[in-house]
Amino acid sequence: MIPNLSSFLLALILTLSLPSWAKATEAAELTDILLINSYHYTFKWTKDITDAVIAEFPEADNYRISVENMDTKRFSYESMDEEFTRYLKQKYSVLNVDGIICSDNDAFMFVLNHGLEIWGDVPVSFCGVNDLEMYDIDTTKYKGVAEEVAIKETLSLILQLQPQLEKLIVVTDSTLNGILFAKQFMRSISDMYFPADYTMIYATSAELLGKELSKYEPENKAILLLSLYLPRNGASREMILEADFIRDCLDVPVFGGWDFLFDNFIAAGVINKGSDQGRLAAQLLKKRLQGEGEDLPFLTYPERHTVGDYQQLKRYHIDVKLLPQSARLINKPLSYFERYKTEILIVGLILGILMMVNVALLKLLTQKRLAEARLKKSESRLELALDGANAGLWDIDFVNKALFINSWVKYLLGFNDSYYVSASFDDWVNICHPDDIKQISESFAMHLSGQTPDFNSEARMLTADGTFKWFSFHGKITEKTEVGEAARMIGIMMNIDFQRQFEEQLRAAKEKAEESDRLKSSFLANMSHEIRTPMNAILGFSDILIGGKTTVDESKKYLHFIRASGESLLALINDIIDVSKIEAGQLTLNTGKFDLHKLLDKVTNTANALIRLRNIDVKFILEKELVLDTVTIEGDQFRIEQIINNLISNAIKFTSKGYIKLSYRFLKANILEIKVEDTGIGISKENHQLIFERFRQVDQEANNNTAGTGLGLAITKSVVNLMGGNISLSSELDRGAVFTVTIPCKTHYLPS
């Protein structure tokens, strides 16, 4: 009996508990809802939709919501649809989705194309979708919330708020929604009376939009913003972030149909709210999941809201009373008491407490003043000592990157005591010369590591007059952090610019002396060679003639060699004499009338003789500006001939083939310009000044086949300057050279 009784009781318990167990199992079953957003969650429109949907499907009612954001507003590429499909197939292969909500066009198109393939035949609710007539929709499966942008109503609102409107600028972009909204605008404006002119801007870039908006003057203008997602830094950003950019281009009232454009952007509009769209879409799906979807219409129309922004309307002097009575006015400033009611109560309470604390503070303040007086007296002694030493005091707080300086630091940097000098440590680093920062860092590191007892360094600092001057810094780390880093360092700063300048002058003088010594040695070596060469010829041929074994023709030939060597030696001596006269300021000019053409013919003969003597393939060209037999000018004939000969001689030395051209022209009636052009080896730009210095020659080793003392061009420049003229050079390496000389002179018998 007992075993049978036990079995009976167990069966009875199971029978009685079965309804409650079944109910618990039923309650534990979850309804899986999938929300697919076209855009990203941080976009306010998408966030409002998402939050509203989640609020309609609480976890407490056994709903489980999954959210997928396509993020197409910021990112879009060719394979995105394929990759997103593959991702969702994999993710939801183990989850049976009971219903889908899709927001905006991209998500709606995705569900139309791939929803059946991924999740099967489940009910779909949508919101935020435009131009539904574009799609082939099964209205029994799809139910949604209409998002017809209230363009017509917003246009009427614009005319109501701006009755004097002359031009409406409609701004949209090239996104799918931007194009759809533009079409809606054209339909709306064609169905109503709109007295103002309008223009449409399709903004594909910020530059294009800025250029188009900048064309207009702001008077009696307004902007209707349909869509504006411009590519910036690789992705589009929120429309509201373009507010300042649009105002910078054209500062006029902006109207729109989206609630997320308020707060310092649009002035008013008849708007759709993302929260309304999400809430209604969720309610539609919930009814269908509960079996109430048969009588639901294909589209549910949300309430539209007329909203005005008080601050923006006031900004553009638009009377807020022109808003419809049903409109909601936002951002209107509260009265003083409404705004600060809580604060006023708190302040009253605090004042009572402060009165009680005041007595205690008075005692502490008295003690503080006594301590400050003692500290001020101590600081005064230190200031007097630093003033006497002409030193500035600095105190660096490394932890807070702050710097204290006294008035003497300002004085040393050239500022008066009232001038504000930044206490930022970084600002002081910036006025230090970049080349000296490394030295300061190394000195600081040595002091911090204990290698030196004190910090000592020198650096150039930017002063008030915009120049860098030298200063010395001496200090000591007075505080360190727990990890051994410097926390505080105090020291002095002294001006050593005069000392450094003196040292620099000593160094320059030393280098100049060394350079002079080198040039002297080089000059003596060249001079000995230049003297020895003609002297060897003179002595050698003289010995041959003294021997008496030469024929008459040979004797004449040798005598010509002796004469040529003597003339070369005489020219060298004349150069030395000219240099001596120039240095002594005793070189004088002998002015007289002479025939310029005759002088040039003489120079030409001399040049051709030198070319034949050097046996080089060079053609000498003489170009005369005036086609006259005689051109009489007044000047120093000898010095002008010397100038031309020096330039031609120099050209012959460095030209092995091509031509040498001598030409002249009169820039004015009293200015003679002489040019000597060659096709020689040329002169690099860095040596253009060097060749006019005495005893200096360019790249002697590369041109050791050219003799000379390095005096010719130096004498030429000095003589030209003495005449009140100018000499210039145009040349590049391996491209020949052109020397141009301009000399003041008087002309006679010249045609007008």
C-alpha cells in the first residue's frame, strides 16, 4: 500500500504543478526584435529613433533587441552591401528574429533586397523612408511610418516670418536622401504660390558650397536646408556641425525640417522628430506581433511640429510674434529668478554660513598679513641684491609648468616693468634660440644627475627688438619629486651679449688674420711665378744673343720674345703699383677727349694677338652701337682701355672654344655701357663676389693652366668705382660669363 500511495502522491503533485510550470516556460520565451539603422548611433536622428524603439520593447516584457548600424552617412563603398549581408548571415544564423524595424532608405533597401534571404518571412516595420513609390513593396509584410518632409509647410512658415523675402537659397547634397528631398521640394513649390525667387545648390564639397553662398548679399535672403553631409577628413559629419561654416559664408536665417538642427543653427521649421518615427514604428511592429496587424494601414502619419528658436529669430531680427500660435518656441531666456531660483536659495543659505565663518577668517587673515609682511621684507632684500648685480631672478615650477620672473628679467629682455610677460614655461622655451635648447637640456641633465653641483648654461633669447642676445643662466634644483625628477629650480639670469660679441670679434679678427696670412703666402707664390716666368725668358734669350751664334732673323725673333716678356713684367709691376695707389687712395683719373672706336679697334687687335698666341679656337667679335667712323667721348682713355683689356684677358684665359664678344652702347647721353661676353667655363654664383677680391682666384687647382696674380678684376672694380661707375657679372658654371661695366662719360658729336 505504501509504494502505491507514494506513486499516487507524486503523480498528483506533478499534475497540480503542470499549469504553473507551463506558464513559467511560456514567460521565459523571448521575442527577438532587430533594429537596422541606416546611419550611426551618435547621429541625433538615429539615436532618437533607437531610444524610442528600445523604450517600446522593454526587457521586462521579454523582448530582446538587437541593433545594427550601417553607418552609410559617413562611410560608403562598393562592397559594403555584400560584406554587410555576409556579416548578418553569420551573426543571425543561430537566432530566430521575430520582427524587423528598419530606419531610413539605406536600411529599408537592404531589408527589401536581403531580408527574406537572411531572416525569412518576418514582419517588417519601417520609418524615415522617403519616396516609397520608388520601391516594389509587399504592403502586407511591410508597414511603416511616413516621413514626408514638410517642405510645403516650411515654405509657408518662411514667408510668414520673412514677408520681405527676395531670394530663397535651397541647399542639399548629392546623397540619396539629398536628391530625394530636392525632388520633394520641386513638387512642393510647384503646388503653391511662392512669390520669392529661389535657387538650388547641390553641395558636393565644402569649397563648392562656400563659393556659391559667398556670391549673395545677406539682405532679404534665407536658406532652406534639406540635406548637407559634406566629406571632411575621410567621412561626412553631422549637419549641425556645418552651422558656423554656413554663417561664415552667408549669414542669413536658416530653415529646415529636422529637430536635430536646432540649438544654434536653424531659426524655425515644420519638423519631423526621430523619436516620433521610432515610437510609431515600434508600436506598429508590436501590434503585428500580437496579431493585430490585419487592419493596420500601410502608412501611419506622425504629428508634425512647428518649432521656432528664440535666439536665432532674435539674431536675424525676426519678430517671434509672427510664429503660428500652435508653434513651440525654444531657447527663450528665462527670467532672472526662474533661471537662478535654486542658486538664490543656496546663496542665501551660504551667506548665513559665511557670516559665521567670517570671524574665524578675520583672525587667520591678520596672521597671514603678518607673515606676508615678513616675506615681503625678505624678498625686498633679495631684490636689492639682484639689482646691484644686474641679474634677473627666475623660479621654475616643473610640475605645473609655470615660471616666475622678477622685473629685472623683463629689463634684460628689453621690456619695461609694466609689460606683460607670459608665465607659461612653454612660452619661454619658444623664445629660446632653437640651436641652444640642446645645450641647456644637457646642462640641466648633468645637474639633475649630480654630475655638476649647479646648473650653468648660456643661450640666446629673443628680446623686445626682435633680435637674439646672449644670456647666462645659473641655478640649482631646490625640490625633487618622489621619483627623483626635478620639481623646482631657482636661479639668476645675466646679460653676456657684449662679452659674446667681443669674443666673436676676436674670433673674426683671428680668422681674418689667418686668411690674410694665407692670401699673402698665395700672392707671393703667384707673384714669384709671374715674375720668374718673363725673367727666365729675358735671361735665356739674352744668353743666346750674347753667344753670337744666331742669324739676323733668329736675333730679331729672340729680341721680340725679350720685349714681350719685358712688357708682361711691366704690366705686372703696373698692377702692383695700381694696387698700392688704390690702397693709399692716390689713384687719380686723367680725363680727356678720345675716339672710342679707335680705342676698341686697338683692343681688338690686342685680343686677336693674344688668341693667336694661346693657339685656341676662339673667335673675337666686336659690336659697335653707332655706325660712325669717329665717336668722341670724354674720360680717362688709359683707364677705360685698362678695364676692357683686363676683362678680355680674363675671358681669353678661361675660354678654350667658342667666342668672346666685346660690345658697347650708350644708356643715356652720358652713360657708357661696355659688355664682355665669353663662352668659357663660367663662374658659380657663390664665387661672384670672391673674384673681385684682391689676391683671390677661383679653384686654382682646376684651372692651373691659367696664370695670374688675382689682381686684374680687383683693380678693374676699383677703377670702375673710382670713375663713379658699376661692374656686374652674370654667369653660371659651364655656361660662360658676361661682365657689364657702366661708366659716366661726356659724349661729343653724337647724333641725337
